[in-house]
Amino acid sequence: MTGGAGFSRSAKQSFDENQKLGKFRDKQNAYSSAKRGNAVPKDLDDLIAHRYGRRDWFLRTRKIVLISFIIAAILFLGYLFVLG
């Protein structure tokens, strides 16, 4: 088999390089302080508003899909009974 040992060495080298890069990258984002527990009230308000917004979007999407499915089923059944 060719390249077995070389592959594992390059994989380890790549892993080590990625680990070193992780130390230099900024790990802060808008909600990181809210997740750690030492949050500013504004961060918490933003996080809560974002979560409620996503929940509302999913609920609306679910309703639209359900209504579309019901309409499609009614049209399909109507098509079967008219032609059948």
C-alpha cells in the first residue's frame, strides 16, 4: 500500500497546525458572553429576541407547508374524482 505512513504524518502535521491557528483566532462572537453566563443584559436581550424570531419563523414555515400540503391533497383528490 502506498503512502500509508506519509498520510498519517501529514494528517498529524495538519492537525497540529490547525490547533496552533486556533490560539490566534478571535473566538468572540455576539452571543458568546451570554452563553458563558457573565453576560451583559443587552446581550441577553439580543439572544432572547433572536431565539424568539427563529421560533416564530419556524412556526410560520411549518404552517405554510401544512397548508400547502392540504391544498395539494385536495386538488389531487379532486382531480382523481373528476377524471375517475
